[in-house]
Amino acid sequence: MNPDNLKQLLEMVAKGYLSADIALEKLKYLHYESVGDFAKIDHHRTLRTGFPEVIFGIGKTPEQIVQIMRVMESKNPVVMATKISAAMYAQIQPSLRGLRYFAIAQICCLGESMITKQGTITIITAGTADLPIAEEAAVTAELCGFRVKRLWDVGVAGIHRLLSHRDLIAEAEVIIVVAGMEGALASVVAGLADCPIVAVPTSIGYGASFNGLAPLLTMLNSCATGVGVVNIDNGFGAAMLAGQILRLAHRDT
């Protein structure tokens, strides 16, 4: 944060030239911090979105992840990194006291979670093979302060498994559907639910699924309404979108 800019902003508020609300809006975009010559941490993302910045692990060295998490730890209740393999975790864990690891989700974090927020995110998977992406969404949502309901392995190949949980679908506020193969589950759930659906295609499937492209196209072409689709294997992005839906839905309650 530039001290001169901050001082000028505060002086304008003190003199009545600027309202507190407008000053807050300006602060949302003011504060970032450089880490070495490889990262700039957006400390005010929580003010804008309700959630801190999250570290994407792929492509970063262990040393870079350690340095970024150390900088973020003092300013955020929870610091989270996604797509962290077990091998990567083993390399960074000795340098970060209190680091926790969620092996299935491939998420590591410092801190417990955000303050509990209103709303529940329901997550449904087509098959057991989709669990890593579903757990990425679930752990992300829980660390962000939301309650999570899990319903695993209820894909369309045995649709009676899904239909036996109609009550869970009917009471949901927002649903994340995680599916590979042909990705039909998102359309089926959307046809049963009266809430927003966030669809996550996974790279699970035989050759003609093209590493998730087939379920991605199926979800994008859904004839059911109210379906939003995130990228292949993006459980984190699905959780953040679902969280934003709930955050805005409960803003005035």
C-alpha cells in the first residue's frame, strides 16, 4: 500500500470531501504486496469478493508457495493453496508451521476457516472417480465459511440412486454437480431442482470423453435452465461461484 495515497484518501474523508462509503470502495482496489519478483498479493480481495486470494499451486516452486503463504498468513484468517500434490506438500510442510493438508482435494491451508457464512452448498458427484474435484469444491467452500452437504456416486447410470435423494435436491440453495464421462448428471439435477446449478466437468472417462471436453460440451448444451458451467476439473472455481451466489442472496438478510 502506498502511504501517500492512503494519507491523501484519509485527509479527504476527514475534511468532508469524500464519504466513508466512497473511500471504502477506493480501498478495495488499493492494497497489494509484492513477494520477491514473482508475485503480487491482493490483500483487499476479501473486501471486494468476501473471500481472500487463493494460491494456484501448479507451476509454482515449493519455495514460491512457502513465501506467498507466509506473507498472506498475517493478513488473512485462512490461506489456501489448490492443486498441491502429496509430493509438493511434503516439500513445503516443514517450512510452514500448522499447515494442514486435504489429500483427496489436494488443498493445503494455514488457519481454520473464514467466519461462518449464511447458506449451504450441496455438492453431487456422478461417480467415485469424480471425488478429487468434488472434494476440492467441498473443502474450498468449508474453508470459506459455508456449510456443505455431500452426495457422492449418484450418476445417471443408476439414476434411482439420485432420485432417492429428491428431498436433498429440493431443499438446496445452490448445487454443484461434478461429472465426467458424458456429463449428463448436471442436466438431470437441474431438471429436478429450483436453485442455481454450477456444473463441473471432470477429465474422468474413456478416450472419446477427450479428457473432459465431452462432459464440458454436454453441460454447455444443457436444455435445463439455470446451469452455469466452469472449466474442466475446476472444483475450486465452482465453490467460489456458488459462494458468491449465496453471499449475494443473503446480503440483506
